[in-house]
Amino acid sequence: MLIKLPRPSDCKASEITPESIYFSRRTLLGAGLAGVALGALPRLGAAAEVSRYADVEGGAAPGWFSDKLVSTRWQAVTVSGEAITPFKDATHYNNFYEFGPDKGDPAANAGGLKTEPWSLVVDGEVAKPGRYALEDFIKPYQLEERIYRLRCVEAWSMVIPWLGFPLAQVLKQVEPTSKARYIRFETLEDPKSMPGQRSGFALINWPYVEGLRLDEAMNPLAILAVGMYGRELPNQNGAPLRLVVPWKYGFKSIKSIVRISLVAEQPQTTWQGLAPDEYGFYANVNPTVDHPRWTQARERRLPSGLFSPNVRDTLMFNGYADEVASLYTGLDLRKNY
């Protein structure tokens, strides 16, 4: 379902950046950003959407992605009500530890990731398990643009226009059994193309694992994304398929998914296993529950700098309380962080 009407959780219209800053009607020039591996760049979609966002570069998209763009439901920039983060910030400042621990490592090192062909396993407590080629997995669903806030647990944030489809549609398609209560997601494990998996960083036991309760996954805000800024996902942002749950901290939105399992018991997630006192299973954005090493009451919105830090108050559930607060009725959010 596409949410088109303004909601109480949307930001004020006065915060919208003038259209001329973020939209451009010029033709996209060339492919490639200086110093960035070509394989890490997103690939362009249909010609009609080439100039939807300014300063977005890349090569030709695969046929299945371009074909999907023809019927995509595009969202107006005013639905989000905030300035969209510049493409370069969104693709060159992120966490994807499979490619290294520094913010620039994913963009620098993700070029070797091979995303075609790509297959996905759906298994566990479902009536219709299977292994799918990505293009077959995507085929039944219409792409929608969703402009969401992204809040990192490290207290920085962005606003990103994603292209994807509701996770609930996938779940209905595979028919969870009566035993299914949680969903476990798994990232690709490929040390050859993911140098971070060779480094032993933070003693992570690869592959990366995340999870949701079934009712959370069924919420209309939760999507599986295959694109951003009108383009196919760049490798460093989780190509070719990632989860986006905008009311939770960014580490919950697992990238480069290869397995979706419906399970009866709450899965042990990667960060929860490494530091359970810092990263809980729920990871809901909550300005009243601080991280043990920093406050969560404020956040730094990118782009920012020394003389323009762009700091703002953090919103409960990242501003999506009206849509998701009912999921946690009766749950102590200080204990279930």
C-alpha cells in the first residue's frame, strides 16, 4: 500500500528544500564518480526517470529493473516533507562492515561484489518455501518509491528515497504457518568479494543476521528495497536487495539479503549477540533510551560540517509513532530496546 497523504509524523513543509536544489532536468552526464569503483555505482533506470534526482550517476540497469520502473508508483517529495539527503552523502557515508569498518570503506571496496546472478532462499515455517532468482522473486510486485528518514544508532541520520515493495506482500505470497512468529534475515557470506569478512572485525560471526517479529514485518512501512534515488541500489547500500524498516535504527535494515526464514523463536541477531547491553533485538528509535556510550535524544542530519552541524531532536520511532506505536502496546521499551 502506498501512503500518499500527509501524516502527523511527516515533517513541516517549511523544512522542505527548494525543488531546484534536489531536482534537475538536465541529462545525466557520463558514468562513474572520481575515485570510486565502477562496480560499486548504481545503474540507471528507465530514461523517463534519469533526471528525477540531481547528481545521480551509474551505468545501465539490468532489464528486470528497468522494466519494473515503467509501472513504479512515484512519491512526491512533499510526502516526506524534509530535504532529501544528497546522493553522494547517502552512498559514501554508511556502515556495511562486510566491506570495512570506516564510513568510506563500503563505497571504496564494494566494487567487487557480484550481484548478477543473485538468488534468494525463503524457508522455515512457510507453506511455499523455495529458492528464487532475484528477477523471479521481484516479478509479482510493483515497485513503490518511499521517502523515509534513516536514523543510525550512532546518532546520524539521512532522508532517502527508496524503491521497493512491502515485505507483507512477500509474506502473504509464501504463506507463513501457524508456528511462524519471527523472521530471520541473512546477508551474503563471500569473503572473496567482501574484504571485511576476511578481517575478523569486531569478532563478527558471519554471515550478518537480523530479525523482526512477524507483526512488525507485516506493517506497511516495512519494505524490501531494490533501488534508491530512482536507480538500482549501489553495492555499498545493500545491492541487490535490502530491508528498510524506518522506525528502527539503521542496523536493523539488513543489506544484500540471500535468505529469509520464518521461525518460531526469536532469532539471535548479529549485534545483539556481540553486545546485548548496547544493541537489543527491537532497536526502535527512542530518544528517551540512551546508548550506554552516547545520548539518543539528538541526531546529526547529513550533510553536516563543523560550522553547520545540522543537529536536531530525535523523534520517537523516528517520527513514525502514529503508524507503529500500537505494535508495542504493553511492552516496556526501556527493557525491550
